[in-house]
Amino acid sequence: KKYNLSGKFDLGDKNPEFNLKVHVKNAMYEDVKKLLPHRIDSSLSIVAVDRPLEADADLNGPLRGGEPFINVKWKVKNSGLVTPFLDFEEASFTGFYNNEVVKGLPRTDPNSIINISNFSATWHGLPVSSKNIEILHLLLPELKCDLHSSFPLTSLNEVIQTNSLELTSGTGDILLNYKGPLQQNDKTNSFLNGYISFKNGNVLYAPR
């Protein structure tokens, strides 16, 4: 895989530092992660992407030790996306990672973010979209997201998978806002708010 690199090194006596820029097209997510330090590679392993993506990375920091500032941007089209929260198909989105959410604080996992925006995908055949998804505090990841879906009610038959009920017509609309841990735990509360609406729905009930 070809990578375009550019950069500069300031070798002065007072504050020697470096700046590197990397650009790549059609690279696998796993390969892009390997360009970063192992600790950051592990943090980004929270999610998995199975199609090639386009990525740009900026790295700058001191030459005399200390964590560099890292900002990675990416663009993904029609990929599978696996997370501890939900798994999606045909996912398209843009996003970024950086390790200094609050400027001046240590560039570590608690001060890092994974952001996904302009998100569209399918989940079990249902179209799903989101304006903004954030994964914060990567040591104990916290998810903030909004998810929206408008769909024909017949699409729910595959999700429900029951012989007792069959949805034959109508439309559905779902909007959910979530804030809470990315993985199940007993120490952090989760916030879930939203609505579900059905319109002109017909249900066929098969008596036992």
C-alpha cells in the first residue's frame, strides 16, 4: 500500500519538535491503526471496519520525549462496522480520532475521542442514520449518539422472527438519543431517550 508522507523537524536547542502528515487511499482499517503507537492502536480497536478507507493523519510533538498530538481523519463507504454496542452493514461515514480533547491535559486515553459523523447504514435491513456519534474517555469508553430510522413496518418481520405476528403494511419512525458506557457495567448509569411511532400499520395475528 502506498502512503504519501510529508513533514518537518525543528532541531533547535530550545524546543526541538517534529510534524508529520500521512495520507492514504484504499487502506484497511487494521493497517492504518498499525501506523500509530500500540497503545493508540488498542484504543481504536474498540471498533472494526471491514472495507478500505481513506485516511489522513497529523502527528506533531516534542523530540525530547512526551506524547505527540495525533489527529486522524477518515472517510468510509459501504462498509461493515462492528462495535460493542451494535453491528451495522453498508455503513458510510466520516470521522476522526484525536488524543487531546481538552487542550493542555495529558494526551492519554481519558482525554481521547473517536468521532463519527454523517453516518448512514443498515441494521438487520433497517436504514439507520446519525448526525453525530462520539466515543469518549477511551480507557472506560462512553458513547454519545443519536440514531434515526424510518422504515416500512414489514421490515420488522425479520427482526421479530415470530410465527404469531406478521406486519403487512404501514411505516415506522424511530429516534433514539443515548449516553452511557459502550460496554455493559454496573458502575455507570445510561441515559436513553427517544420515541417510536407506527403509522397505518396492519398486523396479522395467527392464533395458537
